[in-house]
Amino acid sequence: MSFRIITVSREFGSGGHTVAEHVASRLGVPIYDKDLVLRIAKETGFAPQYVEEESEYARSKSVWSYAFAAPGVPGIMGGMTAPDYLWVMQRKVILDLAEKEECVIVGRCADFILRDRTDCLNVFVHASPSFRASRIVELYGESEDPPEKRLADKDAKRRAHYRHFTGGVWGMSDNYQLSLDSGVLGIDRCTDIIVSVARG
Amino acid sequence: MSFRIITVSREFGSGGHTVAEHVASRLGVPIYDKDLVLRIAKETGFAPQYVEEESEYARSKSVWSYAFAAPGVPGIMGGMTAPDYLWVMQRKVILDLAEKEECVIVGRCADFILRDRTDCLNVFVHASPSFRASRIVELYGESEDPPEKRLADKDAKRRAHYRHFTGGVWGMSDNYQLSLDSGVLGIDRCTDIIVSVARG
């Protein structure tokens, strides 16, 4: 295919993960999402659940949260904070993966980490808050917080994480070659567009 | 087609205008760009060149420039500043156009003005600064300022104008159903994707 690697960044509740799965299946390449978390966990020694959260979300809405992260253990993390050490190892695992095989990588700032590769197609999948609110209730059920608040919290934490580690604005069109509204276009149409561009 | 109206917002030098022309031609619908300027000029009494500049660009990089705009003539502009009066009339012309006929509308915040229409497909065409710098030199020749500065100035003025009149961030994926990197995908591929989505 024209692009060996496809990164799929996605808003929570947009169906971006499902789009990524369909793209990987249609192209016959592996998808790295949960498996990426496990690889980073193995490489760092952190628990998968810690990696899952910290590799995409700031602890609070503010980037200041990083200033209060636990200090690293000298000799293992070289004095870095745990989130900074995680970032370094996450970057290494993603760069290695991209070097080794054609694949789809979901989230984890892979668009930024692989931005200098011309064989990498960066995709952003997003949808309106109302579409995403309905979808998360359908998929994950109700919770104490209304779905709009859950979305706003997740969005703010992802935005803060992206800003902190990349210096960029999460969701700006310029970060991606393709940005698609899954709420209006639908999962299948988004998949078709990405597969068609990836095949060239 | 599935979408009656297509708005094409574009970064200066991205080739977005050419993409819009090709899309209109393939769909057999009129394109409103220069003609939109003339309609707004006729409606407001402003010179077309004034409309061309003020309908998309802030006068300086700062939104504060609007605070110093010439005050409106009571009875004609109802005490509004000239840029505010232009915005009101620009909005009216675009809403009327969308009501009347299938078409492609280039720029002028039409994505925001028509955001509540479900028959409107909002597209953003962008490209890397290096791609755009080469393209503007090829198309418009060299000038006193280096192309990177010309791009940065235009981008900043469009961003300030969009922020002032819509409250949003120009170029954020969420504003559009499709955002496409014309530098990587190419003019033809961008056209194909938009036409295919527009036809449904």
C-alpha cells in the first residue's frame, strides 16, 4: 500500500476505534491498541492499567498535574517523572513498531511520534458531542456523571496530555492528513475513505 | 446528491480553491467565490476589493483591530462597525444562497454560517507550510517578503477573523466533516473524496 502505517487518533465515543479495527481487517495488517499498551507495560514495568490511562490522558484537566507527578527512581527512570519516562518508552515502542511492520496504531500520540515518516497516514476521527454522548451511553451504559460531562472530562485530559508532550493542539486538522466526522459520514464511509487512501 | 451544499475552507496556498472548482465541475453545480464577493459588494455597497479582504481577514493579526474599525453610518449600518455590518450581510447572502440552490461555497466562514444545515458538507483543505510556500511562489511569484512570512501573515489574519466572528478555532477538525491534506493526498484525490461523499 502507499502508506505502510496508519495512525488513528479519535475522540472518545466517536467510533474511531471501530473504524481502526475495520481498516486493519480490510488491509490485512495488525492493529496496535491493547497490544501496544501491553508492550509499553512490559518495556517500562508499569501496570497495563497505568499505561492505558497515562499514555493518553493527563491526570487532571490541567497540564500542571505533570508537575506533581511522582519523581522517577534514579537508575531506572534517570530522575524523570513517571509520565515523562512512560512517554520516552512509548515513543521508542511506537518508532520500533513502525520500523518493523505495516500496521494500524490507535491513539497514544503516534501521529506526532511518526510525523517525519512519509509512509505514515495520520487520521483523526471525531463526531459531535451529541452523537458521542448517545454512543457512550449505548456502549458503556449510564453512570453517575451525565455523558456530556464524561466526554468533556476525557477530551480535556487528552488535550492536556497532547499539549504537554507534543506542544501541539489535539484535533487540529494540520496534525493529520485526513480528519473525518464519523457521526455524519458513518463508520463504513470513514473506513472506505481511509482504506482507499492507504492503498493509493 | 446527499449534500446539497459544500463549503470549502482552505489554507492560503493549499490548492483548496482548485479542489473546490474541480468538485463543482464534477457535480455540475455553481461555485461561489468571486461571485460571492460581488453579491456581498452589491448588497452592502462596499467595493469588491474591500469585501474580498474584510470578509476573511482581520486587518492585523489581532482581533483588537476590530475595535478600531470605522463606525457605521446610522440608518444604513445601524451604528455597527463596517466589518460587523459586512458580517451581517455576508451571513444573509450565504444563507439565501444555500436556501436557493445546490452549490459549492469557498471560504467566508460559510462552514460556521451553515453549521445547522444537515444538507451541508463542510470541508477544510490544508497542507504543510513548505508545500504551500513552494506553491505560492510558483503561482504568484516572489515578493519582498519570503513566502513563509506571507503564509504566516495570511494564516494569522484568517484565524483572527474566524475567532472574532464565530468564536471558534479556524482549522479545528471539529468544524468540518472532512479535513484533507492536499499536499500529501494531491488535488485529484481530495476532489475524488469530496465528490464521493457528496454523492452519498
